[in-house]
Amino acid sequence: MQVPLLDLKAQYATIRDEVVSAVTEVLESQLVCNGPAVRELERQMAEYCQCAAALGVSSGTDALLVSLMALGIGQDLPACRTGGKCPGSPEVITTPFTFFGTAGSIWRAGAKPVFADIDPETFNLDPAAVERAITGRTVAIMPVHLYGQVAEMDALLDIARRHGLKVIEDAAQAIGAQYKGKPAGAFGDCGCFSFYPTKNLGAMGDAGMITTQDKDLAARMEKLRNHGQSRQYFHDWVGGNFRMDSIQGAALSVKMRYIERWTERRRANAERYNELLADVSQVVTPVARPHCRHIYHQYVLRAERRDELQAHLKDRGVASAVYYPLGLHLQDCFKGLGYRKGDFPQTEKACDEVLAMPIYPELTDAQIDYVAGQIAAFYA
Ligand SMILES: Cc1ncc(COP(=O)(O)O)c(C=O)c1O
């Protein structure tokens, strides 16, 4: 049996006619950049994430960058002095166990990424470690809702409040995830989503979204995504071209109708794996905290002899992946930050042990049974 990590063609086949018709409408209108189809997606996302505003942008990475810029972190935007002001290079605390774009956006905004270690159970930022990393230069916290489970927001928001810090949620992997009944993206000053095709809600190319409860901040971000322009060819700030293509808005609006159904399939698949792997003592199945709605962007095991298991599965037609093999504190481009191996033991241990298994909604029970059976056979 073959089990791919993801089967985008299978999903597309179920919605092909609707997507083609929505995209064709955009093409006929020729309103192809940041047009009405993007406005409709923004309306849907603001409602889904229980936020006052949502802004379509070019990618999840750009969502993070625009958020930092709009909060005045790392650069001095005239008339945008809302925070981020401190002597020297402002610091943003985040996790080293995430996709590169998280810390890369902090760096590109002109701020310094400061890392704090993760909670080994959830792989998300450990609030106690965040508190220890705060200095006089800290201006913001960027928690990542890794694999689709919201970080410990009560504790993180409490730290932010006590220290006067901004909070930018990296919700790239967490659309539809909830913490105590509240959706990802509704907690911080901004929530940043990625619609990269492999995400739970994937575009037909690159796209992203920023959510916020702050309408003034939304107005600043709206300007920044279009070169800081106040009216055509008059620029208040240096922004960039961070606009979303209208065909992405149209395709994503169609997919929004299915996101809950797909999420429930992922959750059911996770449940099935959990049951089948309960007696395999060499793997630890994902821990979903009781107050969290995990949306399983990834279903990630901790596995003994991880690399051997991965090779064994590959030989038997089962794809898997390592997210992520190296902590961001040890990446070459961040050498200048001065971190060393051993600085974040939980992150480094996770890098050696994690293995993401197929979890996509179209996976059949027979495929899940086969994957779990092959994992059990490896250790037997
Ligand atoms: C945690 C995290 N942050 C940021 C990003 C960046 O999103 P994008 O690829 O849309 O730029 C991604 C996804 O790739 C991600 O998984």
C-alpha cells in the first residue's frame, strides 16, 4: 500500500468545479490583485476567527512581517509609534522549534529574535522560559501554535500584560484551532495565517492573512501591504507589495466552506492513530491539552530510533517527515546571535525524535491501520 504524506489532488478532485468557477469569475472580472474576492475571504476569516478585522496578504511570512512593521517593531514608522520603542535593537521572544519564517520575519523587520525553549509535551513555547528571556529590550512575544495546537495563551498574555509586550501569534499552522473555546488568531495584537498549499486551508499558490481586534492597527496594515500608500502615489510609510492575488481569495473562499469538515476528519484520524498506537511503548503520540482544540495540521510522534523507523516506513510505501531537524538557534544565518548547542535541550531533543505521519482528511481508515501496523511491526 502507498500512503503519501499529503494528497492535494484527492482534495482538489472533490471541489474542482466550485474552484474553477470561482477562479474563472475573477479572471472574467480582471480584478486580479487584492480585489473583491479577497474582501470576501477577509470577511469569512474575520468571522471564523472572531476578530474585528482580517487582511489578506501575500504569504504567512509576509503576514508576520507586516504585523511587526505595523506595531512599529524594528523600524521607526513615522506616525506609527505604537510600541517597539526601546534603546538599541528591540527583541522579540519566540521559539527555536518552528518553521524558519517565524524568526526570519523578526530579523527582516530589523528586530532581534530571542529564543526560549519549548514545553516537551506540546512542542509550544514554555511560558516560564519566555519570562526568563525577558530583558529591558524585549518588545514582543511571538508564540507559534505548532502543528495546530494553540500555545498556552493565558500564561503568555499574562506575561505580556505584566511587561507591556505586544503579542503576535504565528497561527500559520493553526486555522480553526481553539484555546478555551476561543480561536487561534483572536488572542494577540495580531494573528498570522499561512495558506501555503500544504496547510489545512491551502491556496493555489502562496497567500496569507492577518487577523486583529484593533481596527486602527488593521488600517495601518492595510496601508503597509500596499507600499504604505495613503492615496495613489502618495506614501506615508515604506511598506511593500504584500497584496494577495484575487484568485487565491476566490479559491480559499470556496475551501472555507469545507474547513470544519476537513478539520473533523483530521481529528478523527488522529484519534484512530492514538488508539492503534496506544500499546507501542517506543512512540509517544501527540498530547492534545483538554482545553485545546487541536486541528492536527501535523500528527507528530516522538519515536525511538526515529531515522530507522522513517526508513522502514519509506520501504513499505509510507511517507513521513521531520518538522524540524535543526533548531533555529543553530541555523548558520543566526550564528551572530551567539547561541550554542545545548542552549535549548527540549528543542534539540525534539529535533532528534519527531516524525510527522500522514493525517490529511482524505486518508482512509485502511491506510491509517496500515501505517500504524507498520510502526508496530518495526518495534516488534
Ligand atoms: C509556523 C510557520 N510560520 C510561518 C510560516 C510561513 O508561511 P508561508 O509559507 O505562507 O510564508 C509557516 C508555513 O510555511 C509556518 O509553518
